[in-house]
Amino acid sequence: MKNQKTILIYMLVLFCGLTACKKALELNPITEYADANFWKETSQATAALNGAYTLLQAAMGPEGVFYGEARADNVSQNLTSLNTESLNLLTNNVNPSLRITSWNQLYAVVNQANLIIKNVRIMNQNGLYANKTAEFNQTLGQAYALRALCYFNMTRIWGALPLVTQPLKDATENYLVERSDTEAVYARIELDLDSATVLLPTSYSPSQTTKALLTAGAVNAIYTDLYMWRHQYDKALTASQRILTNTSNYSLTSLTDATALENTSYARQFTHGFSTESIFEIDFNFAERGARSFYIQVYGDIGFQPAFQVSIPLMTKFQPNDKRATISYNERRDITKFFDKTNFVRSTMDDKNIIMYRLSDILLLRAEALNQLDRPADAIAIVNQMKVRAGETALQPVDYTSLNKSQIEDIILNERSKELCFEGKRWFDLVRTKKAISVMQPINGLNNEDNYVWPINLNEIRLNPLLKQNSYYQ
Amino acid sequence: MMKVRIFKLLLLIITFSSVFSVAFAQDARPRTISGVVKDEVTNETLPGISVSVMATGKTVITDKDGKFKIDVGGENPVLVFKSIGFVSQSIPVKGKNNLDIKLKQQLVSLNEVNVTVGYGTQKRKEVTGAVGSVSGDQLETHPMGDINTSLQGKIAGLQITSNSGEPGAGATVRIRGASSVNGSSQPLYIVDGVPINTETFAGGLNDDGSTFSPLADINPADIESIDFLKDGTASIYGSRASNGVILITTRSGRNSKKPTLRFSSNTSIAELSRTVGVMNGPQWRSAYIDAIFNSTGQMTTKPSVIDSLNPNFSKSIDWHDIMYRQAIQQKTDISISGGSSDNSINYYLSAGYKDLNPIVRETDYGQATATAKVYYTFNKSISGSSSFNLSNTDYTRILTGLSGQSVVFQALSTMPVYNPYDPITGQLIPLFEGSKPNPLAIAELAANRIKRFRMFGNQDFKVWIAKNLRFTTNLGFDYENSDLSNFTPTSLLPQGQLSSSYLQTTKASSFINENTLTYKLNLKTDHTFNFLLGQSYQKFNRDNLDLIGRGLPDAQLTNVGAASVLSTYIQNISQNSLLSFFARANYDYKGKYLFSALIRRDGSSRFGADNRFGYFPAVSAGWRFSEESFFKKFQFLDEGKLRASFGVTGNQSIGNYAGQGGYINNGSYLGQNAVILSGIPNPSLKWESTQHSNIGLELSFLKNRITFTGDAYLKKTNDLLFDVTVPGTTGVSTIPGNFGSLQNKGIEATLTTVNIVAPFKWSSTLTFAYNRNKILSLPNGQDYRPNLFNMARVGEPVGVFYGLKKKGVYARDEDNVYKRDENTGVVIPYKQGSSNGKIYKGGDMIWEDINGDGIINDDDLQIIGDPNPDFTGGFANELSYKSFTFSFLFTYSFGADVFNELKRSLDSSPIDQNFSTDQLRRWRTQGDVTDIPRLVKTDPMLNYAVSDHFVEDASFIRLQNIALSYRLPKSILSKVKISGASLGVSVSNLFTLGSYSGYDPEVSSSTNSLAGGVDRGAFPRTRSYNFSLNINL
């Protein structure tokens, strides 16, 4: 009798088990968002946008230094360095097995931007952004600008690119994408900038975020850079003019506004960030999960084995009274520009912001454009503005009136080289002005324009058979 | 209930007594016969032998000295001597009063042994699938090992490759080749009916590539037997059975009435079994000067190189001697088993402790285990059992792999000129020249720890509803808690890097409920049916907390809480569940024709609603032709069986929410929460399925002196389930999916022979397995290369190595001739990488230019090796004479290749470090003919690219174990009231024959078959000398 009861109970349990079957197998993520449960609130879209910035942090810190400096003449090899990348790049032994040739982290930003662009528009259609137009515009606009920024950097590095503008819906979609030619890439960048510029405000609050988030000003900086890269000087002037007129947000820093040089607003823009000059910088804050830009891996006390030290050619460019030299490096050839000269704690203060665009950069690009448009005096005026601020003597008309366009361009480039040294600009300056071979051949033997673009990383080539390696590296 | 039982017992006694009295009455001349029973071979007295009078059935049992006394009567009385394990004897005792009986040990036919086949057992002769078995006694010869290492070489078709020589190390366990390409293509392990977690885990957040196996939580001393379902019949476990099922039965108190205490103690001395050749001080100086000069054209200014008189750099140190030691290891086990007189309750309790000090300095491993298992019978129709297994492990380890903090790698790569101690102060130097960590300092100052607690067990009830109808319900649980921590102090890091503390705590649990109905039906005695109907539900929970803290104040506080900033804090909770229904029918006609059919329906929470359920059927049949009348004339044949099976098994090893895609937190930006994409959804994700066909032949000859089992199989796996590496343009690194198919086919054989019977006994077992693995299809037929070394290509085995093929080293610059211009006669040389690449010069590698374009690049890569062995197996022997037993076990593996990444890391010299002794042969000047290219720091010509230069033959024959044991004579033991004792000495891993130049040819840094066979500097395997003492009370 007792047995039968027990059996009955178990049969019941068994039966319950059967009926609960559907439920038992429906398990959803607990500590993460399921794809189906995301993009349901506007705060999620904002968090996704912040996510895109964290991905940009990973993509540029300190890779941006390698992209913009390692193949150029402002830095040279620190012989005690343990870094394989730096030696190979400095000696122009750029090969597709180098880790730095991978574009994965930049594409991660692009993909995150693609997701935002697609989904916030759907959210908007669904009315989630009702009464939140400003929030919608800011989110969407920054996503466009981020995508443009990444594609622009990537095309300057690798040339033609697989143009991905839609996120994968699911794993069943085809994910092998061919490279589009550079014209198509430029068109896409311009289109994205056009979209962003109408959406983005000139500033955010709190005011610090104006520098560390993409604004209309930042979009204009990217426009300027893009048009200069494409030698569209009129357009570059127009775009840069929009920054110059925005004086409430952008003004040059000073090298004389403090008794100690390192406390001047000029010096502090590199060590503390968020200067009046800054147009867009990637913020790093050690207090936020130990975020670091890893500048100590590339710059600083050579005894600590950073990849680079200042090069002799750059040191000779500075006039003796140029205060920028004192800020940028020291007599041991340590690159000190981004580090506090006193009380620098290498471990916890390695969170220096990466300055992507600042006013001096835009001004000097303008100078290049003015020179190209046969306005050398206007161009030199900008150069002099930089020189005088730094304590150098200004160029007099006699110094340049006899010079041709290319020679004046050299003056501007030299000024850029001093003003923007170690900020990841030099290599692109040389490529843009087609002076890379003449400058670099004596140093590392660079002798072929096809060698300007970087190789596509081997792994990527292997995983995507549609990709053709850049011709120089075939 | 108890009262009833006592009453029954009394009744029984009364009945017996009355029978005796009748016997007395009938016999006119009753007399008492006494005697002693001994083993024919060892001449030891045998207790517990049943002695009965054939006529009356009256029975006595021999006492502890083998003596008996029995009253007999009647005409020509005959005594029968019987015991399990001995051949019964019938002795006429007419006229004899004193007997000296010698019993002969019976060669137990394996066919009578019970085999666990999943949800039940069968006699081996009834089994229709391919099942391998190992008894617990066979594990005992390998006392310090874990389950994985103790099983090596014992089962044909079971290939176990330890991932390292660390205690508790993970292993790659393959039954019949790699049938999956996902991370955990491991078999399913079932302990006493409960599937347990055996997924290998990494050594913490500071991932050094080491893996550990949860199987180490089980004490091999508690194992009674292990059975392996190798073929399609494993589909009774459906979804997780693609890689076979390993069923572990733990020891119990069954068949024992009086309490038995077993005690065993083992002590081992372990040491490094092989070293890897690296340069000494002067050799290294010369090589380093070359490397720098060849790279920069300048003499190095490195003080450690140029200043050989500096006391800091004046030594020539062999870091092996400093970092490795002879370690004393100990293991003690104690168990008690017993039961009530009617065996309605029986129990097994055990406790064990092992102290496996690894051979690297400053490491320590301690593990305590305990089990309890109780069976109880309430009444005729209800019985139950409860069991618990506990394990607590505390392991202080060092990092391995190729990382800068790896002692294994640093012991090889640290420059031999460094003095570990400051020559003036005598203090340990943490960092040499400001950047290179001193391996001894790593071992002393860094703290890496694994603390782990595991508990699993089950509770079941069996209810006989009707005579042959049984209902079983089983509740099982498996819980583990582990804390993996790593601490790296500032002193070991180049200046500016922060001290760090990592903590990963994992709580994982699973709960299972299974309900089965079994029914046995006999029709006209010739037809036997067995039916099984069941349902199972298992739910898994996992809670991970990952913390990385940076900037600790000093080396005194090493916990993550002491960090100034938490750079990572991730909590990850996940669940998955499986719901299954299954049925099986077995039919047996006269024990001659055997049929079995089964089906399992599994539902997994990991798949979307449309693909959630999978069906896994299997059919099998056996024909015991030795039972046929026409075969009876072949007297020499004891048993012959032909069997065949076909089954479909599944695999669901993919992330819990892989199909759903998702977003995760990624810290913050400007203080605001940040979320990023973590996975792309795949709604069509579905089961991977394996079709498994098998035919087998089992033969026993000459009174079971020769037993042969042979199997041939074909396994085809479709819809391979894995996280496929995708191009970076997708924004993610992998996406989950079902891609491609592969097959394994092979044969395996086990031959057990009793070569000599008595008094000297020699038996041996040879296992052999041959497997061919081939990829049948991949998406669009394209090659898939998830990493630098391995690839998947249609028509090739899984994970073949892919790289350049070398043809030598250019002796002179002018030897580099691709072709000559026909008109001008100008030499066109081979170039590296591209048409604009550098020209190979004397001392560079000569690579095979497959496409003949004069450029050595990715187009010239080819398959250069195969990590899958062609055949594997073992050869076990046991020789015994009187009280001595001598055994040895060889294991072997032929045809596999290993990629020596450890050597590549040393010689490609991306950073300043020591080189392998290969570099003594390096090319130095024009005209040198050698196989080792010149040394250039950072290797601009990529002479050290992935190539066959680093592919080595991993074939080996290993003397896995050699042991001698001596059973102490009963005569001595009886005086101290001990029923059995033995002493033993053994050596594990005494030698390995093979050409591999690394630590051990049996190395796999990964359990993933698409990343196998790469030696990334795992913890070296040890050789150990063991002394053991076993006592039974």
C-alpha cells in the first residue's frame, strides 16, 4: 500500500516534469543583455555609445602612436626596448605578421557605431525618443562621427577598405566583405560627416565632455583633415573656418601663463587634457577601472624601455629658445611631452588623454591649404603664430618670399613636426604631402609609394578570402 | 520491520537446526573432518572458503587461518570447496579425517563481469555495443596519478593526452579520434549514474594556458571500475555522448559483511624527467653579440654581455638546477566497508589525503577527499542508496606557458649569465637589468593559488512495482567552489607597471533528477526482453566573479581587496538546462541472438525554440556464435561474439546563451556606463550530430587464456558546433555556428593473454588503436585557420599544422638564385614577403616556393604536420610468483607531430633571452653549411616563421609504470591481526623513447582539436619513484 503511494508521488513528479518541459528550457541571460532585450530604452543606446568610446580607447591607446609616428622621423628606436613592432616599423620592415597591422579594434568601433546608427533610428520610429530629440540627435550624430573617424584613420593606414555600414543581423548572414576602393570609402566618410554635422551640438555639459565627446567642432576637424588628405583645399578652409569662428569653445593655450613651464596651459593640455585648444581627445581615467592609454609603453624615460626616444632630426628642428622642446623631451632623449615633469607616478598616472584634434593642428592644416591656394603670407602668419607662442622668432617676409610652394610646405611641415610631435600626426603629414620618400629614404630606405599603405594583417587575409593584400606586400 | 527480520532469521536457524538433527539421526557413524585450505600457487591459507557436504548441503566457512571442521556422515561422503575466484573442487573424503586442500585460482571469464552501459548493467557477454572496461585494481599500480593518467594505454581507442605535468592537470581525452572541433570535445563522465562536471578550467584570470581537470576531485582509490561506451550505443546519453561516455562506478560495501578496513600509504620522490637544452654563459654571450650585431650593425652595449667580470654577470647558471627540485610526495588513503549480516545495509566510507609537491620550487599541492556511500533495503520492494564525495584542494602554483611570469619558460629563457643573488648583499634580485624577472624571484614572490572545494553525490530509490517492473528515481547534485588567485608584486615588473592581484571565484552547481522504469520479460525461457523508459532533467548554474585589482601597497597584502583600483569587476551568472526522454529495448534469444534499440530525445536551453530538441537513436545486435550447436565442436573456443551497432549522438558544447547574442558591460567612459556587443545571435544554432557505425568481434580461446576484442568503426560528425573565428570586419572575433563535417574511421583491438599459469604467472594485455581523421566539408570548402599553427582543410585531418617548408639555409649570399634573366644573365633572387621584399642572404632559411613566383609569402604555406596520432595503445604485463607481483606498462603513440613553439619562442628572440642549443650550429659566416639560420634580433627575415623547422615527430614509447609488490605472508600478519598487507616499489614515467627535443612528446596545450599539438611550455612531466604500503584489516 505504502509502495503504491510512493509510486503515485513519483508518477506525479514525473508528470509535472513533463508539463514543465517548455519552461525548463527557456533560460535567458542574467548578467548580460540578450540581443532581443537590448535597444529597448534610450539609456541603453547612450550606454552603447559610451561603449563605442571605450572601444576607441582600446583601438588607439597606444596604437595611435604607432600608426602616426613609428614609420616617420620624429622618433627613433630606443635600443633597450623590448618592442618588436617599433623596430620593424622604424626600419620600414612593415610586414603583415605584425600585430599592429590588425584593424580589428578599429572595426569593433565601426561595428558598435553601425549598431547604434541602425537601432536608435528604429527606437526613434518606435517613439522611444519622444520628447528626447536632443538625446537622439547626439547619440546618432556621435555614432556617425565615430564611424567617419575610424574609417578615415583606417583608409589612411590601409587604403581601400571593406566598407561595413550595417551590423550583422545574425550569424547566418554573409560576413565576408570585399574591399571598396578609396573613393567609395571617402564618399562614405563624407556622407557620415554630413549626417553627423547636422545632428551634433557645439558643446555638451559638463564642459569637460565637450572635449572628450564628438561635437560639431570635432566633425569640422575631421572634415578639415579629410579634405586636406584629399587635397580639397577650399573645402578644408571652409571646414576649418567653422572651428576658428567658434571662439567660445576653442582658443590657443599659452606657454607663458605660469611661472613654471610645466604649469602653463600649453604644457598641461598634454598632461591634464581638456584644454581650451582641444577639439577632440579620447579620455582615459585610471579611476575608471584602471583605464590607461599606455603612453608609458611608447614614451618616457628610456630606462623603462618604452618603444621610442626622440629622434635627432626632430631635435635639430627646434630653435634653442623654443619652449616646446623643453616640454617635449629632455637631454636624455626621453619623450616627456605627455608626462608630469614632477611627481609623475608611472603606474597610476599613465592615463593621459589621447589628443586626436586640437586647434594648433587645424591651424597648421589651414596654413597648408592657404599655401596651396597661393596665399603664402597667410600661411606663414599661422606658422608664426605657433613660433611666437613657443618663443621662437617669427619668420620675416625675406625668409620666405623667394621660396616656392613646396619649400613653404616644408616650413609648415617642420612647424607641424615641432608643434604636434609624438601626437600621431607626422607619418600622415608626410604621406599627405607626398614627402614621405624624400624624408624617410635616407633614414630607412622607403622608396616606393605603394609602401605607404600598411599591409593587411595575415590573420584577416586568411579568414577572408575576398581580401586582396595591398600590392606592395603581395 | 526489523522485528519481522529477526523473526525470519530465528525461523531460519530453527529450520536449519532441525535439518542437522535429521542428518545426525540418519548417519550411524558421524565423524568430524578437519583440514586447511590453501592456494595452490602461493600456498597461502585461504579464509572464507565455503566447505559443504554434497549430500546434505551442510556448509561451513574456513576461518582466518583457512581451517575448517565439518561433521560428515553417510556412505562415501563428498566435500565441495567453493569460493569466488577459485575453481570448485569436490573431494571424496571416505576414510580421511584430515585434509590439506589446494584450490586453484579461476581465470575469471571477462564475459561474466558486469558492465555499466548507462541506466543499467549487462553481463559483458550480453553487450552489443563497443564497451571498454578498467577495474579499480588496475588503477592502483599508479598511486599518485589521477584518473586520466592512470587510464593511459589501458583501453584501445581511448587516447589521453595530459596538457601538462602539473598535479590535477587537464587532459585531452579522445575516444576514437576528435569528433568535434569545439573547445570541450571531451567525453561525458558519469559517476554512479550522475553526470558530473568535467569541463577543464584555466588557472585563473592571469591566463597562462594551463588547464585543470575537475576529474582530479575524484580519488582513484575510491573507484571500483570504469566503463567506456565507445560507439553509437552511447546515445542513451544522447546529446553529450558524441565523444563517448565514461561511466565510473565507485567502491561500495556490497558483498562484504564484516567491516573491512583498507589502509594504503604511498611516498614518492618526483623529479624532472627530461631537460631542454639551452646555452651556457659563454655560448650565450657569443650568440647574443651575433644577434644584436646582425640586427643593428653595432656591438651591443648591454652590460651583462660585455662585462663578464662583473660579479652580477660572471656566472654560467643552469636555471633548471635552480628552479626544479626533487619533491617528496605523499598519499594516504583509508577506507572502511561492510554491511549487515543479511547485507540489507552496506556501506563504504573513505578518506584520502595527498600532498603532491610539484617539482618546481615554492609550489605546494594538498588535496583531501572523502566519500560515503550507503545502500539500504527497506523491504522486498524498496531499496535506496545515498552517496557523497568531497574534495578540497589547495594548490600554490607558479605560472606556466610562454608568458614573462612563467617559471617554466623563464627557467629556459633567462640568460645564463645572471646571478640570482646579489653578489654583495646576497639578496635575491627580483629583476635583472631592470626588466627581466628572476625566475627564482617569481617563484618566491608571486603568489598563484587555486583553492577548490567540490561536493557531489546522489540519492536514489528503487521500487519494485511488480515482479519484473522497477521504478528508479535519482536525485543528484554537483557543487564546486573555486578561488583562483594570482598576485604579481611590483618588484617583478619593469618599472612603471603596477602590481596586480587577480581573483576569480566560481560557484558552479548542477542538479539532476532522473526517473526510469525498467521491465524484464521472459517468454518461454528462450526470449528475454528488457525495457527501459526514462526521463531526465538537469539544470546547471554557474556564478563567476572576476576581479582584477592593480596597485597594491606592497608584497605583504596580496589579496585583490588591497588594490588601489579595481580595473576589472565582472560578475557572470549563467544557467543552462537539459530535458530528456529516453527508451531502450533489449531482446535476447537463448543468450545467442542479442538485439537492442534505443532512442533519446534531448532538449537543450542553449538552442532556439525551433532547434531545441534533438533525437538520438541507436540500434545494435550481437550474435554469440559460440552458442550455436555447429560451433560447439570447436572446443578451444570458449566464447565468440559478433556485434554491430549504429547510433546517432549529439554535442551541445557552446556558450549557454550563444544563440541569443548579446551585450555586456565594458566599464565606463567619462563616468558613464558603457555597454558593448558581446555576441552576434544565431537563431539557427542547432545540435551537432555524430553518426557512429561499429562492428566488433569478441573471442576467447583455450579456457579464457586468450581473449581478443576487435572493433572497426566509422564516425561521421555533421553540423560541427563551434565558435568560428571570423574576420575583424564583423566587429567580433567569433560567432557561434554549425559549420562543416568530419569523419573518423579506425580499428582497435585488445588482446589479453595468460602466457604462463602457475606457479609463475604471467599475463599481458596489448591494446592497439588506429584512427584516421578527415574533414569532409567546410563552409564554401574554404580553409579555416583559427590560429597561427593549425588549420582545417577539407580532406585533411583536423588541426594540421600549416606553415613554410624549409629546404636548408643559404650558405652564401650568392646561393639565393630564383632564376637568371635569359638575356642579361642577371640573377633574380628570392624575396621575402613581396616583390618589394628583402632579398634572402647567406644564413637565411631557404624556403620552398610552392607557386614558383620567387616570393616567399603566405601563398607558399603548406601542410607541414599532423598532430593526430596514427596509432596508439599500451602493453601491460603482470608477472607473479608466490607473494611477488611484478608489473609494467608501456604506452605508445605513433605518427603524431608536435609543434615546438617553446623552442620557437626561445630562438626567434623577440626579446633578450637565452637560446636553445640548436643555436650552437647557427650560420655565422659566408660558406657555413648548417641547418640553423643566423641569429638576428627581431628576426626581420622571418627565418623563425611557423615552419616545419619546429615540427617534430611526437612518436614515443613510454615506460609509464613499473612496479614490484610483495604480499606479506599470512603467518606473520595473523600474529598482528592483519588480514592482508603488501609492500611495493614502483617507478612512474621511468623513460620515454622518442626523438622529441622538448620536455615531453605527449603535449597538447589545448583541449581543442583545432589548436592541438602545440608545445607552449606546459609544466614538464615528472618521473617519480614510489614506495607503497597497503594494509587490510
